[in-house]
Amino acid sequence: MKIKIIDIGNSKGIRIPKALLEQLGIGNEVTLETSKDSLVIKPCRSERLNWAKAFHEMAKSGEDKLLDEYKPSSWDNEEWEWK
């Protein structure tokens, strides 16, 4: 697909067809990267997108243990209101 670069104020831009954006799952934000002589446009993904699945797998395999021993502080015992 060949498209023209357009002026947008002091910048330049391109118009990306809606069908192409939908096909790639691109919403309102993208990340831009350069690779050799290319500009790479990627959809922004939530960094926590697969955390729930990962935590579930950790629990199944017994890897969901605390790494540090929990020691309640005076704040926990005196000021925090447990409900």
C-alpha cells in the first residue's frame, strides 16, 4: 500500500485506513520504533494484560509464595482498621 505523507502543523503524518487499524487491533495509542530503514508502528498493549493468567499458573504450581517474611508493624496492629 502506498500513501502520501501529509503536513500536520509543523509535523508530518500519514492516514492509516480504518480497516487496517481494526485488523491489527490498534486503538487510540501506538508505539513507534525504528528498525534499520523502517518505521514500525505497534498497538499499545497493557503491560498487565496476561498477569491474571500468569498468577493462576503460579498458584497451580505452588510458586505464589511470599519471598519476604511478613512482619506486622505497629501501624498494622494499632492504626489499620480491618474490615
